[in-house]
Amino acid sequence: SQQGEEDPQALSIQEGENATMNCSYKTSINNLQWYRQNSGRGLVHLILIRSNEREKHSGRLRVTLDTSKKSSSLLITASRAADTASYFCATDAGSGGGADGLTFGKGTHLIIQP
Amino acid sequence: EAQVTQNPRYLITVTGKKLTVTCSQNMNHEYMSWYRQDPGLGLRQIYYSMNVEVTDKGDVPEGYKVSRKEKRNFPLILESPSPNQTSLYFCASSWKEVDRTEAFFGQGTRLTVV
């Protein structure tokens, strides 16, 4: 069953602007992960934030997690055309985690206009 | 290079003709999983495996079979494919440890059943 819900479903911004997408989930989690998918290709892991962490950075990515609101946000700063992709949040609520315990949302489709 | 390899990448088949999609990973991961991705529905888990000879149903297992005879391989079997199984399929693998649960995805298999 799907737990994560990304918002918005689609987002179009100009190159150089920041892109923010949100994820809400329903149950307790061990961690929350964000993935990127270029059109028709496999998902690529971007960043993992544990349930006891509030913010995490990786290059131009910043992820926040609010477990009291059961929500997370992914911020991409100084966007580039190559950032055009779909972004998915995935929650890990399993006892051992891993591929069996990940539940994906439906994704946010991000378009960066040159 | 660490990777998950799926074959074939594209497949067109007829209703009722048994087929197998192979998946192999070279990272010694315990967990492996199959997902299907359909427009508007996101990724839905079909089956997963926590280790050799241990498999379990995901959210949409009907019409599919899997086996895990070796740690590196996790084939997906469609005994009698139907048009509603036309989809984009992904295999994923990950470690079992709680803090190392990011999934590695294959490049996908686009299946069309006519």
C-alpha cells in the first residue's frame, strides 16, 4: 500500500530557481528517502534521512523531516536543466528495512525551463 | 561497478505465453524486490525476498511468481501474461541493516502484452 504522497504532482520552474517538493506519510518510519527518476529509467537514490534527524544536506539538495507532522520536503537549489526528472519519496517502516520495506509515493514531476 | 541488471529491457509478447524477466545484483545484498510502475499509480511492489529461499508477496502479487535460489538472482515469472500486466517493471536490491536501506534499481523492463 502506498504511504508517501508527494506534492505538487508537477512543478515547472526556470533554471536557476529553487525547487521545493513535499512528501506526507501516514505511519511511523525508520527513515525516509528521496529518489530521482529520469524518464523511463531506473530510480536513483538521492538522500536518506533517519527518523531522529531533522535536516540533511547533500550538494544542492536539502531535505527536512518533521515526524510530528509526518512530512518531509526536498529542496533543490540553483536548479539546472539536468534536474528535470520525477522525484519520489519512499518511507522505510520495516524492521530490517531495505527493498521490502520501502513504500513509494506517486512522485513529483519537475521540469526546469532553460 | 555496483549494479542491478535486468533483462530484457523491452519485451512484447502475446497473452498466455510464459515469460521470465531476469534480475541480478553484484553487491551481495540480502534484500531484493520487484516493482511495477504505471501512470498515475506510482511504484507498486509485486514481490520481495529477504534472503535465499525467502520470498513474500507485496501489494500486487497476482499473476506473478518469483524465486530466489541464489543470493544474486531474483527472476520474475509471468506464467500466463495478460494485457493488464503491460507495465514498466523494476528490480531493486538493498542491504538488510537498518541504517543502510537505500535501494539500488535496475534500468527497468518495459513489457507489452498484446
